[in-house]
Amino acid sequence: MAEGLARKLGAGVLEAHSAGSKPQGSVNPTAIEVMRDRGVDISKNASKGLKDVPQAGWDYVITMGCGDACPFVPSKAKADWGIADPHGRPREAFEKAADEIEAKVRTLLDDAQRA
């Protein structure tokens, strides 16, 4: 969800990649539905691990919450957004997570444009 929102909101400004500590290979169907309702198609995305994304130097590394694992990834800036993983929970949890992610992405973009 974060990669999809970042790509949509930051089109032409940033390059977004997402990876998880326990990738499942596929994207949760509820996440796909919630994002589709927001005009973001993540149906062709895949759940990826850190080894599956570019290893280049990052400007920002954002974690959603280091409950599972919080690996070291070199970057200029880091932040933990502390967003609860909605996996296994009702649709409302996915909607809440998407709302929180969207707000954080918008703030990150605003801050980056001011810098």
C-alpha cells in the first residue's frame, strides 16, 4: 500500500520501493481492494523482501513499525511511522493503515519540497 501511494502521490518526484521482513509473495486481496477504491492499482505488485529491491543508497528509509524486524539499510534519513500491520484484520484496519500512510507520504513530500 505504501509503495502504491508513494508512487501515485510522488509521481515525478520520487522513486518508491517497498519490502517486508516476511514477504508472502503476493499482495493481500483486501489491500488491493482498498487501494483500488483510492485510485491506486497494486494488483500486479508482489510482496518483496529487502533482497528484491535496489540496493543503491537511499535518501529515505521508512519503516512501518519494527515489530517483526528492523534491518539496517543505509540511507541519508530514516523514520519509523509505527503503522499497524492490517494483515489478518478486517477491511477497516486496511483503510485506517492506508489513511495513515497517505498522510505520512504527503507530509514527507511537503518536507522534501521545502528542503
